[in-house]
Amino acid sequence: MKPEILMMGPMHPVCMTALEDAYTIHRYWEADNKTAFLAENGPGIRAVATNGHLGCPEAIITALPKLEIISSYGVGYDAIPVKFAIEHGARITNTPNVLNDAVAEMALGLMLALCRRIPQADAFMREGKWAKGGYPLTGELTDRKVGILGLGRIGKEIAKRCEAFKMTVVYHGRRAQEGVEWQYYGDLEEMARDVDWLVVIAPGSAETKGIVSRKVLEALGPDGAIVNVARGALIDEAAMAELLASGGLGGAALDVFEEEPLPDVTPFLLDNVVLSPHQGSATYKTRAAMGQLVVDNLAAHFAGKPLISEVTE
Ligand code: NDP
């Protein structure tokens, strides 16, 4: 008999096809009465396939007495109550590494778009304004200093690309990393004061919520810019909107928001802001690799083999 899986939402075709072949799938998002659905199917379910946004709430974990594993599509697992799930007997997997390049590429793309005003230049051309006058000068990344908040797998790829753009790299995390030559700041506010760009790429957690506070944003200042490719919750969004509008903060390029997928972007509809709908890992190649990792982790689990990417915190 095929093991039974609860799928929280529709997944990448790589997952849908492979999981449908190997397992009996229960589609949570299609159920009208979620409580009745869980009461009927919950007792037989041994695995959950989900993503970093939908996660797997405690109430669902509780309704699955035979739950063995939660396989999540995405590296961020802030929507999964990890401790609770492990206590419930479930292992958790995510999809690290395969998305590092795509997210780093997006971070640099956002920096270039904001700094060289590429969206505005595109609009300028489409509106036929060139014949009426030249386009204003812009800043550039070359020779500027960038602070990486969260020099992990993705942060390091961003840092390498910033160096290729002739920027000076520094970083902040909970500790200085051995073997890393970039300058370490133990104090985020101090780093913000010293840099031109702050790139946010630390995980969402109770610890990092609001870590980019009003004080940090003020330290970054009128000539500074922030890029967020991590999670919206890391930044005090209200303070950021206020400072961007008043000129207290130079600019922002935002791929992530506190409320997704329906953030109130009205306060960010400003000329010094570039917006993106959580596109960091959203390439054909990377999303397929993430889907494959979800499938491979589940297959490893049910074959009694070591998991490929287990969340152990
Ligand atoms: P890693 O775990 O490899 O790196 C995270 C880094 O953050 C580490 O260097 C860690 O350093 C630092 N960090 C953790 N906690 C804190 C803290 N409290 N204060 C300061 N620094 C901290 O993660 P990844 O690089 O793989 O991914 C990072 C995040 O990027 C994900 O969790 C996800 O939320 C986000 N992401 C966004 C995507 C998008 O589409 N925009 C796509 C993929 C990921 P130290 O331990 O030294 O503190």
C-alpha cells in the first residue's frame, strides 16, 4: 500500500507527478470542510508536503497521529513549528543550497535596479520621453560598501557577487565566522552606520523579528539603501515606509513582505523603492531542483535512508 501524504497546497509539477506516482495524496487546499477532512484522513497520514509559506500549523500536526515527516519546498522554515513537530515525532526537511545562486542573483538584480533606476529608465523609454530630454544621472554600486545581515549559504553568494561589482563587503551575524576575511560587525546598528547598502538575508525567527529596527534604518540613513530578500518580518516595515517617504532612508528594494501574498504596498509606491513579489528562488531551474529535493527527501525517509537535508534545530 502506498504511504498517505497530506499536501498543503499545489506544488511544482516535479513534485506533483513524482508524489502522485509514489503516494496516496490528500489535497488539503481543496477540502471545503478542513476539520472534517482532517478527522477523516488524518489518522492514516504519514507525511506532509508543504512549502515555506504554507508551513504546517500545530493544529494540523496534532491531527496527524502517525506523522513521520514534513518535507518543505523552500529553505526558510519559519512557518513550521519545528520544536512542536519534532516533539510530535516528525522529522523536517527543507531545500537549502539549490536556491543559493538564484536568490543571490535576485539580490544583485534588485540592487542594480534601485541604484541605476532601471524600472524608471524602462518607463521613460516606453513613454517616449527620450526625445524630450536626457535621462537623469544615477548612483552606481562600484566602490560602495555593502553590509550583509546573515552571511550564510545565500549571504555568501551575494557577498561574492558584490565583490565582483567592486564593492567592499562586511557582515553581521550572531558571531564572527572562522575563515571569513570580510570584516565582522557584532553590532548591526554600527554596521548600518558604516555601509551604503544593507542586504538582509538572515532567517525569519522569533530572534530576528524586527532586527532591522527604526534605529538601524536611521543609522543606514538618507544615503543608504536596504535590500530585503529574507523575510518581511525582519524589518520594521512601518518605520521603513515612513523613513523612505521623509528622506530619512535613501532607498529600498523589497522582494519580501510581512503580509504575503497580500501586502499593503501603498506606503512603498515611492520613486526610491523597487518592489518584487517574492521572486528570489523563482527560476525554472531552481524551482525544479527544489521540487526534486522535496521528492528525494520523502523517498529517502520511506526507504529508511538518511535524509538529504534535515532541519535539526
Ligand atoms: P543560512 O542558515 O545558511 O544562513 C543564515 C545566516 O543568518 C547565518 O549566517 C546566520 O549566522 C545568520 N543568522 C541567523 N540568526 C541570526 C540572528 N538572530 N541575527 C543575526 N544573524 C543571524 O540560511 P540561507 O542562506 O540558506 O537562507 C537565509 C534565508 O533566506 C532563509 O531562511 C529564507 O527566509 C530566505 N530566503 C528567501 C528567498 C526569497 O525568495 N526571497 C528564497 C530563499 C531563502 P549566525 O549563525 O552566525 O548568526
